Amino acid sequence: MSKYVGLLFLVCLVALVAGCGGSQDVAVTRNHSESTKIHNWKLITTWPKNLPGLGMAPERLADDLREMSNGRLDIKVFGAGELVPGQQVFESVSQGAAEMGHGAAYYWVGKAAIAPMFSTVPFGMNAQEMNSWLHYGGGLELWRELYKPFGLRPFACGNSGVQMAGWFNKEIRSLDDIKGLKMRIPGFGGEVLKRADGVPVKMMANEIYTSLQTGVIDATEWVGPFNDLALGLHTAAKYYYFPGWHEPGPTLELIVNQEALDSLPPDLQKMIEVASRAINDDMLSEFTANNNASLETLVNEHGVEMRALPDDVINAFRELSRAVVKEAAGKDELSQRIYASYMAFFEDVRSYHAISEQAYLNAR
């Protein structure tokens, strides 16, 4: 009897060892499959294809991720209108028609009234301050909470720094000249213009030049000298105004479909996080490096006339901005938390910058 028991034990032991080896083989095969699988994704944008600055940021992001992943994350970038119109980027990524999108949160005010706060606030934080709030002040967590119902995960992915007030086909001598002015201007800035009796017009980049040239609009804000020169706006308007009161530090966003993101292995997810952060910094550096040379070209070679907005216009816009932003925060509990977080951080960083950044700029 003991002979058969011993034999049975031996058979079971062999089966057990074989089974363990099989499980290891399956695990190794699965891990190998995950590490070699190619993920072909689409990235849609609100910008014209390959536009310097804004349009090149998603191209660089795709290139960086392709190289970092050794080709495992292969992203094809589509400019505005190539796959979907620019104004449909948010909805298309939310629905999974594309895995990624690149744009600005103030375009989606129709989805969430408080959304522009994650791009820019008139007379609010600059690029350095926005990056600090998002990454070390709780802003990014609130941003992701806002986009979660849409199945989206946002990442900061670019910033142009303080922008210009825009291009105008008539001089602005006082607040009276704002009345009836048809201007392309999105986000909170558009609402401020409206309350100053101007006429804000919503349109994407590929519509701006023709609309300004043909008189559909009287003025437009865009970005700053580097991008404005590339878009040729100096051939459609005479006057170039500053400062960019409406966009002091506009954060651009990468939005990723959450379900698609969750389907990636952890290392690729981390690569997206790190690459978007790198592009966020890279864009600000690129604009800083190129803006003044582009401005000199606009003024010295193309005869653009520079103008400062009158004090009464700036003062009126500042007061109106406070009311516009505060009202956007009154819609729901999450919006109120976003507003409170932004304003508290703004007050703190502004207090310190008064004796550091601002004091130094005044001193030098």
C-alpha cells in the first residue's frame, strides 16, 4: 500500500512543479506582451497643424513619447479641422474618438463655467505662479476632479507667458472706444469685454486672419509676437496693443481619455505625465526666447504700431474681471472650492513676489 501512496505523491509533485512552471511561463509571456505592444493613438488639437509655439507643442510631445517608449506609444497628431473642428476637441476625446487632445481650458466654458480658471484669469497669476498652484498648491487635483465626470484626465502642457492685448483696426483712446468693438476673445476676458459694452466673438485660430482682414471682427487677441508673426496678423490689422490683461499666464492642457490612459501599462502612463510636464516648461522657454526678436521684426520690418491700453480701460477691465470670475465660482460647490483655492494661492504668492520678483524687476 505504501508503494502506491509513494507513487501517487511523486506524480502529484511532478504535476505541481509542472503547473508552477507553466504559470511562470504565462506570467513572463504576459509581461513580455505588455512591454512590446504598440499603442497607436490620435492626438487632436485646437491649433493649426505645425503652427510655431502652440502647434508644435503637441508634435514635440508625440515625438518625445515615441522615443521614450521605444516606439510603444505611437501618437499621430491632427491639427484643428483635420480630424475634428478645434471646438470639438474636448467632446471628441471625452467620447473616445481620439485618445488625446491639446488646447486650453477656457474653450470649454460651455462644459464647466469655472474651467477657464485652469487656463488663465484676467489680472491673475502669471505662468510661474500658475505652475506653482497646479503642481504644488492643489490646483491639478481640483482640475482633475472637474474633468472626471467627462472621462478626462488633464495635464498642464504649455504656457506662453504674459500675452499681448491684441490686434486692432482702430485706435483705443478711452473706454468709449470699446463700445461696440467686435473682438475675438475667449474665456473670462470675453465676458469682461461684453460688460464693457464690447462684442466678444468666439472663433478658433484658423478663422481669425480672414475674419480680421474682412471686417467680420474689429480686433483679436491671439498670443504674442512669436505666434502672431507666424499667423500673419500684422497684415490684417494696424495697431498692436499691450499689456495682455486677459491672459497673464495661460496654461495649455493635454487632455487624455481616462479609459485609454488606464489601458496603458504603468510605465507608459508615467511617461505621459513626465513628457507633458517637460513640454509645459519647454513652451514657456521657447516663447521667452523668441518674443522680443519677433516683436522687433513686426515693428522694424512691417511697420506695426505699438500702443498701450489707456489707464481708464485697464482700470475698468480690472474691476469687471473681479466680478466675472467671482460669479463663475458661484455655480456649485466644486467651483467654489476651485475659486477659493486659486484666490488663496494668488494672495500668498503675490505677497511674496511683491518683495522678490516684482521688487527685483523694479530695481533692475
